[in-house]
Amino acid sequence: MSLSAAIRDPLRKIGEQADGDINLAEAALAIAAADRPRAGLEPYRRHLAQMAQEVAVHAGSSRGASDLDGQIEALSHVVCRRYGYGCDAETFDEMEAANLMRVIDSRRGLPVVLGILYIHAARAQGWTMAGLDFPLHFLVRLEHAGERRILDPASGLRVMEPAELRALLKAAAGNEAELAPAHYAAMDNRAILYRMQNNVKIRQLRTGQLEDALQTIETMALFAPDAAELWREAGLVNARLDNFGAAVTALEEFLRRGGDPAARREAQELLQRLRARLN
């Protein structure tokens, strides 16, 4: 991996942490630094802290912390209306929209990155917000005093009603798809980071940027080392780049960590061919 120790070590530390100990926004900045190694993190940390403080002030001045709608209003007022964060059609096609530093610079980001901003600001107040792994479109859930709302971070925390969620699901998974409890289940912090970077990886692979995709995969494996599929993908991409030794190492790690039977058989067959070439 071409990443320096200063970039790699924080990511590896995230990979070693229990999920509940991960600071989501700080981790997203560490991941962003892999793409922007010369950028300093402190201005971005100050910005995140300032937004969280302004949410606290707004909630306090309007008693917004006392009810769910007030919490939503405070978060939306600061993040969306005051700072101008949002998402438009062009944003979905920009790989930089998955990098938290660049999103802070441009105020435009993918729903998952905007979700991280809202989650950070909400949790700084002690409010209960989580990400939802909804198909095609990352959503967040805010809970307070036995109530909950499903919200769209891409549109200033607009409340998503069941009919809208159903339509969104059918657009992603087909007309036979129906809402299920899994669609409302909170995501782990690591899973949110994984979804964020998976957007980048998929686009790099789709456009044939294999070396960039490999760095993204290896970055993901640092903060999500137990995701066996990443080691398989690292092996496959290394093989396509003729990095046969690295491909063997990655595929062996994949087999050590698990994976479904069909993928394991494929990996074992590729390993045999790669070892033959190395010998």
C-alpha cells in the first residue's frame, strides 16, 4: 500500500476499535485523508465542532432539545440552511462527494456523507441518531422520548413517510419489494464508513481505475479488517494488475477469514494458478 504511516495508522486503529468507540466524523476524516494526504485535519475538526455548538445554541434558544421536531429543526437549520449542505443530481456522479473534507469544502455530498454530518451534530448533543442502510439512498433515524422519525439527510432532514419509503424501496429493488424491519435497523458505525467508501470503490472499478480501486479496497480493509470480501477483491484486483505475490497474500487472507462457498472455490482455483505463475 502506498499510504504513509501517518495515514495508515489511524485507519488501522479504527479497525481495532469496538464499533461503539468509533467517532464517526473523525473516522470519516481519517479516510478522507487517504485521498488528500497533504491536507491538515484541524480546520475540518473545528468546522465540525462549530456546527455542533451552533446546533446546541439553536436548540437551547428555541427549546428544541425537548421534543423530536425541535431537534430536527435545530439540526436542519444549522447544517442545511445556515451552512448550505445538500445534494443535487450532479453530486451523485462525483467521486469527491464521498470525501468528507471535499464535502465540507463544497457543501455538496452523497447522502451517506451528509448523514455523517447530521449524526455527528446530533450525537454531540446526546441525541439518538443512527444511519439506516436503505437501498440506493442512505437515510437516518432520530429517536426521542419513545418517538422516531426517518429522515433524508440529502434534503435537509425531510421526514420520510411510509409511502415515500415504500416507493423508494420499489424503485431500488422492484415492485415486489416491501418494507421490512431490516430497513429500519440501525447501522453500525463501521458499516456506515464501509457504505461511504463502497460508493468510491464501485465507481473506480466500473471506470477501470484499478490502481485507485485497489487503494480504496486496502483502505477499507484497514478500518474493516473482518470484511472478508475486501480481501477477495484485493486479490482479484492485484491479479488483474499482475501483482501476483500481493494477490496470493490477499486471497489467502480471504480464505482464512471466511466467505461463501462459491467465492471460496473461485479463490482457491485462482490461488493455484497464481502460485504456479510465481513458481
